[in-house]
Amino acid sequence: MHELSVAGAVVDTAIAHAAGRPVSVVTVRAGHLRQVVPRSLRFYFEIVARDTVVQGARLELEIVPGRLGCRACAHEWDVDSPAFRCPRCGGGDVTVLSGDELEVESIEVEEPTPCTA
């Protein structure tokens, strides 16, 4: 259900930067460790965007793989689930290298057609 709040934040960000212009595309980078369900995010995005300049915009979602690093032995590995123990040395002093992102990468807006009359 946290996709609803994520969708709200994405739409609010797009509205703030669109300066009143209609938005056609919103590109979001979401880390795998954020556990965002793409289908749910798209569903809530459409609902939250209703009656705003973002209504009808396409949501492009890039899922960033989770990657951890061990501070003790410098080993790095990809993760599918948050298991924060180093597979090489067993240590628990790990850091997230990628996969916790949640950011609006870009928005595309429609420019008004100049009046030629």
C-alpha cells in the first residue's frame, strides 16, 4: 500500500516542476530494496494524477538492482532480498551501494503552441 504515498509524492514533484504545463512522461528510478510493486505504483499514479497537469502522463519506471558491500572485506554483491550479511566473510557491517533510490529522474512537459493570429 505504500505505493499510494510514493505515487502521491511523484505526482506532487511533477506538478511542482511542470509550472502549469501538461506533463506527458514522468520517469522514476526506484531501488529494488524499496520494494515498490510496479503494477501497484502505475495504478495509484493514474488515480493520484487525475484532475492535475499530470493526468494522462506515462509513468516510466526504472528498477535499480540492490547491491551491497562489506566494509570488513570489501566484497560487493547483488541482492534480491534484504539479507545484510556478507556472503564471503559472514560479517554484518555492510553498506547499501545501490537499490535504495527513489527519485523522479525527469519529467517531460508539453509546451504551448504559440499563437500565430
